[in-house]
Amino acid sequence: LSPNGGFNETHEPDPVSTSNVETRRNGFLLRNKNGIWYPMCANPYDNMQNQLASFACVSITANPLASSTHQFRRFGFLPQRGSESYIYHYQGRFVQWRGCLTASGIYIACNDAKCGLNPHHLLPKRPMARIVGGENSQPGNWPWHAAVYKNGTYACGATIINNHWLLSAAHCFLDHRHTYYEATLGMLRRRSFTPHQKTYRIDKVVPHPKFNIVTLEYDIAMLRTAEEVGFDFWVRPICLPNPMWVETSGSFCTAIGWGDTGEAKGDSDDLQEVHVPLTKACKRNHDRWLCAGFKEGGRDACQGDSGGPLMCLFGDGLSWYIAGIISGGNGCARPHTPGMYTRVVYFLDWINQIMRFRNSDDVPPLSLCPGLRCATLGGGNCLDQKRVCDNHVDCYDALDEVNCTRAKP
């Protein structure tokens, strides 16, 4: 558990310093001071200990109703850094001190991170403006969105549904047995560096067995990360749909992606979001498809958005669920031509079956990067060999532009 205690010196929330840390639901409470994490020393005479525990769990789960329990436990070992400094909460302030008189810390247990909540879910909702006809997403809006890279090149979007599995579109993974895949989570801009993002290798790709590349029927795939995904302020799962909840025509939902911003335009560096109404003007099987868009066109998902989510709010007005997966359609944002989305609720049994049973007979995707392996803050990225020595820094450590032999001008 690695929140900073949730308060600064004036007891105000400090979401920036808590948000960059991968957190656990159980463990000793730590606080950050000058970039270093120190254990909180238990003070049985401080009536703020319960509030510290509660706010830490709210920060971890992004749930204002998150419950927590805490107790004082003796430290079984010193922090890994070998530090003997501790943080006390004393008379309304956090004080760094050598040693811990009680030899005990504040051990917290939080409930599970609730799916479908983003860090800004309590802010006033506003309709989104016009991805085609969309607008730039704000940091933390969609912490379950992922970018999937194929042999080091951006390929499609995906959506986190738990700490090992993501949903995407099957047409993005036609040759998955001979391809290396990574998923980058917590990313807002594709061509910018951020300490929030994390990258995980995909060790299992499961396209739906009935997928048809011509008709795009059953256009759904499941991706499994080689390592467990750690949830924090910027990375968390979306909810799966409730099989008893039926989307109604006219309801507004949201699609997101880094795809083209128009049929004759390039892709977007910033994550785009677009607010579109569900419609009955679907020319496909209504059980397996959702259609969304305005009759006059102008707002839609487009090429490059494939695999990303169409998200709707549950009746509580707080929790988001993945209603559809961006699949296909004719053009982008054309009049009388709604966007096509694979309807997730139809595939719930299949999704749960894949997560429940691991088929070891499946041929996994490649496990080694065929290009350059970057050393990054997010756990590593595979970089396409074509992007090495191209006069543009792609790796955090600029490894791709080191020792390059270039012709003199």
C-alpha cells in the first residue's frame, strides 16, 4: 500500500503525489517526502489515524464510499531502502523522525477497487462536444483505456476489465501467433512521455472462434497480460455490462480512441472522446451489434480507433461499463451511417469462460521484441526497427538515437 497518507500539511487531498504510485489494497501506510517514501509510525494518541486510513483507501479505489480497516502492527523489517526514518502525524502536521518509538506502523486493508469509476467522477457532468467531431480527453478521464502495439507500432485500442485481461477487436489480431504485442496503460498522448503510463507484454490473444474478417461478425478478442496489472489513480478497470440492463435507443454513450479525426485526416496524438446517441438504424444483427451516431453525421469513431470502447453509464450515474467495442462501418461520421460496435453483453458468457479456463494448447504470440527494447518508466516498450535512428527520440533514455551513423548534410 503506497498512498502518501492523503493529506498535505493543511489536511487537503494531494492527488498528484498519490496518483503516480502503484498501490496495493493491503499494507503499511507510507507518506512521500521529497520524492522518498517513508513508513508512517503508529501514534495511538492521534485521533487522525482513522481519517488517514480512510482517505488512503479512497485514493486507491477512486471510490468515495470505499471502506477501510486499520490496525497498528509491528514492523517485521525495515523499508527496502534501509532507511530508519519514519513519518509521524503530530499535532496536525507530518514530521520526519529518526526511529519509531512504537516500532509499529499503520496497517490498512481496503476493499476492492470498484470498476468503472474514474478519478473525476464526482465533478459536474457536462455534455461532450463533438475520433471525428470529438474533443481531447482530460487526464484521468478514462483510466481503463489501453493502446495496443504490434511489433512496436500502434495498432488498436483495448479496454482493461480486470488485472490480467483486456477486451479489443478481433480484426486487430489476424496474425497474432507471429506477432509481438504490448499494451500501454495510463497513456493520454501517444507521442509524449509520462510517468503515469505502464507497459505490459501480451502473452495470450484469444479472438472469438466465429470471427469473420469479411463481415466483421463476432469482432471481439481478449488479451491477457504476462504480469498482473497494478491499479492506481491512472489505471483501473471498467465494468462489464449487466446482462439485465438493456441499452435504449437515444441514450448517449462515449467512444474514445487515437484514430483518424476524419476520413481524409491523420490520426490524433491526444486521446479523443466523442459523445454519441445509440440508434436503431443498425443494418446488422441487433443482438451482436450496437450502432451509435447522429443522423446528420459529424461525430463518430474512425480508422485507428478500432478495439477501443463504447462506454455507457449505469443507472447510478457514476459507474461506466463497456457496452461496445469499436469495430467497423462505412467511412467516418457520414450522414445516415452510424458507427458499428460489437455488443459486449452478447459475449459475456464467452468472456467469463475465457477468463475462467486457461487453454495451454493455444499458440501464444511472440515473447521477444523483434525491434529495439526501450528502457522506459512504464516497464519497457518494443520499438519498431524503422523508428531507430530516425532523428526522433522515442525511448525515455533516447537509446533509439544513440550511436547512429548519419550522412553529413
